[in-house]
Amino acid sequence: MTTARAINKQKRRERILAEARMVIARQGFDALKLRDLADMSGVTVPTIYNLIGNKEEVLKALMMGAFADFESEMEKQPPAPASELPVIMVKTLIRMISRNEEFYRATGLASERVENEPGKPENYGFKRVPLRALAGDLCRRALEEGLLKGDIESESLVEQIMAQYLIAFRDWVHQIITLADLEILSLRGFYIPLAADATDSFRAQLVMQLKALRPSSDTRE
């Protein structure tokens, strides 16, 4: 049974993260100061440390929250064949990002910097996106549905999908491409690896979908 104390702690944590999200969206990660965050949230700095941690942990908590939101959005989707999952996943991601582009861009920049610090685990931050698990499920289901031959290991296909998505996401974060281009390039990142192991009929379908994608930016061409 959840106690009143636990509920109050959770509410304070959510309030802290909400304020941090606004600061990062409006001013960037460097503008986030724990003392200022404490004042805005109506708590003390030690409370932030107790409930979340240091500034880096606040960033990580925000990212984990975004990942949880994405998983929640995906769980709301009606059942669909594996062939339709790339569009569902990518459009869900883009819809979420479009609600607060400033926050996702600023958080992406901060995550990139933190990930590149010496000694940082390979699975930190945006490298842990739940898209990886969903892509693995996609490959498994595509194999079960007879869309893939199974000549290429699913893990290899997932790594290629994720590599293409992360490159596109980084380009969007640095404003090299638009959000519309991020959607298109993310879909390409699914279709091309899948086509490498697709059955003839599924490959023909993927080729048609690839031809229909038209990026607005010339940067990645």
C-alpha cells in the first residue's frame, strides 16, 4: 500500500523534474542550477539530491521519463502487422518530439556531452532508447510472419536500425536537418536494413516505401 509520505515524495520529484524541463527547454542544460531549481520547486538542494541526485542525474531522470512516455504511447497502439510497425514507431516518436522540440533538442545536446565524458557507460542516455527493444521485437515478428529470411541475425539488423536513427537524431539536435527529415531518415533506417534480409515480396514493398520518401533537406543526400 502506498503511504502518504511516498506519494508526497513522488509529487515533489515530479515538480522538480517539471521545473527542470522548462529551464532546459527555454535556456539549455547549462542554465540548470540546482540551487535555482530548488527555489523554483519549493524544496531544498539536499532534497533534490535525495529524490533524484546531481545535475547529471536530473538529466538522466528526464530522459528516462521521456522513454517511459514513448513506451506508454506505443502500448496504446492497436495491434498491427510487423510491416506497419516502423511507421507506427517513428510517427509516435516524431509526435512526441514535436510537442516540445526545444526540450528534446536541449536534452539531446546535454546527453551527447555527458555520454562523451571519459568513463561513461556505453548504454548511458539516448543510447538506451526503448526503440532498440521495439526494433528487436519488430525483427522477431517479421521473421515469424515470413517477411524476413533469417539469413542475417536480428541483432545485426537492430544495430543498423539504431545506428541510422541515432545519426539522424544527432543531426536534428544540431539543427542540420528538420523534424520532417528526422522522420524520413528514421524510416529509411528501418527499411534499408530490413530489405537486406527481406523475402522477395516484402523487399519489393520496402523498395516502394523507400522511393516514396523525399527529404526536404539536401544535407544527407
